[in-house]
Amino acid sequence: MTMDQQLADLTRQWTEAERAGSTEGLDAIAADDFTLVGPLGFVLDRQQWVRRYQAGALVTHELSWEQGSVREYGDVAVVVGVVTQRASYQGTSADGRFRVTQISVRDGDRRRLAGLHYSPIAAPPA
């Protein structure tokens, strides 16, 4: 399987797990030391990231991914894309469009997510 196929498979698994609120799906694709940096600067480790869907705290109604640039550095791939989501966290809207840096590592014949970094999309300052 090529790197492009591995990345496409990983991204499909990630977006499907987010849409389904699947803790099992997220757990299966995350590297042991996975880290998420959220759009407001908060940091979640793997366990916190996977558990967001437990007890219904996070509900994702829609989530789409537009892939942008891909760079490979040995066993590491860095992909910058855009996530558009309609979601809520503890009843508060978490809707938005975010620039996302997806970091993945090769694990045998597949890839695992090592990190995600979300940033709100806004125009540069004037």
C-alpha cells in the first residue's frame, strides 16, 4: 500500500469514527502518545481525546475533511487540510471550519495518528 493509500485509509477511519462518536474507532487509529491541540489551545492526550464521546459530552453531527498539502519525513507524514464540522460539546455549539495539521506515523503497513492541531480559519490581520 502506498503512503497516499495509507493516508487516505487513516483519514477515512478518523472521520468515520468522529462522525459515529466511536471511542473504539478512535482508539484503534491513535498512536500511544497521541496529542490533540484544540482550536482554543487546549491539549488532550490520547485517553482524553478518545473519551470525548463517552457520556455524550461531544456530539458530532457532520464532519468533512478537505486534504491539502502532504509532506513525508521518513516514517512521519504531515498533512494540512480543512475540517468543517457541525458539533456540540456539553450542549454548546462547536461548529466551525478549522485548518488542521494531521501528523501520522508509520506502524508496519498502516499509519497511526500521532497528533492533530486545530486552528480557526480567519483572515490575516490588516
